[in-house]
Amino acid sequence: MAGLKKRITNSVQLRLSAVLCIAIFATALASGGFAFYFALDEAHELQDNTLDQVAWVIKYTPGTDAERNKMGQRLEGDNDAQIFVEYITADGKHTGDSNIAFHLRPPLREGFQDIVTPGGAYRVLVHPLTPQMWVAIGQPTDVRNEIAFDSAIRTLIPFALLLPILLLVTTDLIKKAFRPVIRLADDVHRRDEQDLTPLAEHTVPDEIRPFVNGINKLLSKVDGAMQTQQRFIADAAHELRTPLTALSLQAERLAGSEMSPEAQSRLDALRQGLKRAHHLLEQLLALAREQQTPSGQVRETVAVDAVFRQVIETLLPLAMDKNIDIGVAEPLPANAQIVTDKNTLYTALKNLVENAIRYVPENGQVDLRLTLSGRCAVIEVEDNGPGIDENKRERVFDAFYRLEGATQPGSGLGLSIVKTCVHRLGGTITLHQAAHFATGLQARITLPVAPGERLT
């Protein structure tokens, strides 16, 4: 009960539905009460009119008193209405063969009367036939009330039938009225963190539009801040590239000079540091370039085997230094082609394979695979290295994040660049335990294939 109360309190839709349903139910209850009261009163009035019509029929039916008496007996034979007729003289004496006496006392009074007799309560109409002869037409009060109640209760049947339908229709209309808000929430929920395009305003109600405008302004500010940050990273990397290149050239020249073993050792450490700094700058530039390039700008038909070959040729020297077997594990589908951005795909695969080579021990293995699943192209890069703990597989995509205890040199930007590239291509990347090795990591890139696009 407390949970339902909390849900109604926190939900505008549920609160509005509850309030309207209560209002409709209360209105229907009040309307039904008034309808029942007026129907009951009208039923009693109709019964009085029936007694009045019987009195006029008896009065204006030609014939003797004996014939009128027979008519009264026929009316008394109607067991449903239970109408009783008594003929009374002006001095209050009962005449005729009626089965009932209302015990009216003179002077007789014309009109409707509610009387109580030893046989029960009656509603009686007293009407003069002649100055010396009167007629009393009566009906038991309990019979009248039962008939009137049955008639009045039938007026509530439409209320009883329409009330649940009205409540359901109202709830459904409110639910449909909130559908644009639900669709807007789903749109925001499905968005990638890099997607800062404004939300559509024309599909939301006027009451929600100010809120959507506020969100769009916030998205615009966040987009501006991110672009400023990305430009700063790119500009800083560009500015640092020139002095680092100059320092690298000076270190290379200095290496050709004669120097002591201690100086040579320090020079080697300097050259390694400059090399790592240069690699970091290249990674920063690649990340900034991918982040600043709009998605879907360049799309062309790309032969996947050619991209694989280009990546392997580029990183083969790095793999040979550690005697790592790198290649395509299984034959690719014939003429496997997808429509995508070739440079972005190459950048993603190069960083993914390079990252695997750096962490795989000597004499290790790195395999590339391509499979076609439905309307998706799935590219896998699998190694037999130490792998990554399941609870850290999402963190490694963060910029500058490195695993604890990692001894391999790196900037912590490789997988962040891969994720940015894959998202630009409209795909997803996930990390899994190696499927073909006892230990290791499998990186799986899933790229969508447009309808009508040729897969093979």
C-alpha cells in the first residue's frame, strides 16, 4: 500500500489518472443517486395516475351498480398490480362484493390518502361516482414500493455499464497523452554520451516544451564545452609536436657523438621518454580528430580483407619484436565488403591490435576474424594474453585509464580511441573472455549493415 501511494505521489500520470477516476466515480455516484430518486418519485406518480385512470374508467363506464361491481372484481383479479376496488356509500357503508374494506369514515374526502388497515398499509384514491356512491381504489404500499424500486433500479444499469468503460477510456487517453514524454525519455536513454544534438520539440506537448528547451540549451553548453576541450587537446598536441620532434632530432645527433657509458645510458633513457611522449601526442591527435569529425561524413565500400592486411603490415614490426603470431584466423567470406568510413575503421583496428600486441607476452598470438550475423558485420580481435577482469572491462575504455600493475608502456588512450571510432561508425564494441585460447581477451566490434547493402 505504501509503495502504491509513493508511486502515485511521484507519477504525474498516475496521480492525474487517480484524480480523474475518483472525480468520475463520485460524479457517477451522485448522478446515479439523483437519477434513482427522481425515477422512484416518477414511478410513484405513474402508479397514482394508474389509480386515477381506473377511477375515471369506473365512473364513466355505462351500466348498473352490479356491472360496476363486476368490473371492480376483475381489477382485483390482477395479481401483479394488486389493485383493490371498494364501493362506499356517502355515509361510509361498504357495498358490493369487494374482498377488502379500507374502513374509511365519513365524511369522505376526495383524493389520495395513505391509510393503514389491519391488513396492511395502502395508497387509496377516493372518488365520487354519484352524490350517494363513492369508489375507493387502493394498492398495497409495499407492492407499490417494490414496483417503483424495480423500475428505478433499472435506470442505474447504464451507469453501472458505462462507468467501468469510462474509467478505462480515461486511463487510456491519459496514457496516450503521455506517450510523447515517454518517447522523449526513451530517446534520451538510448543516446550515446557523444550525441549532443538537440531534442525534437515539435513532437512534445506545449506543457513539456519549456523543459525540452532547457535541456537543449544545456546540451548546447555541454557541446560547446566539449568542443573547447577537444580543440585544446588538439592544439596542445600540435604545439608540443614541433619541440618534441626537434628534441628527438637533437637526441639522434647526440647519439652519434662519443660519450661515456653513463652518458650513453642516460641518452637512451631520454630517447625512450621522447618516443613515449611522441606516441602520446599521436594518440591525443587521433582521439581529437575522431571526436571532432561528425559521424557518417565519409562512407564508401570497404573491402575488410584490405583493411586487415593494412593493419597487419603496419604492426608487423612491433609483433616481430616479441615473436608474436599475428594474422587472420579463419578465411574471410568471399568479397566481404561493408559501407563505412575506411580511415576510421583502420584507426580502430590498428589501436585494438596494437594494444593486444603490447600486452600479449612473447611468443603469443593475436587473431583477427570477420563473421556476418544477420544485418551486422562482426569483427573480432582475440589474443592469448593475461586478459582483463570482467569488472574492469568498461573502465578500460576511459581516457588515460590503465590497469593496476601494468608494466607495458602506454598512454591509456588506445581503447578510448577505439570506442570513439566504433561509435562514429554507428557500431558497438564489447570485451569478452577469449573463446579460442585458455586465457586472453576477445574484443568484438559489431557494425550495422544498411538495408540493401551487399555483405558478400
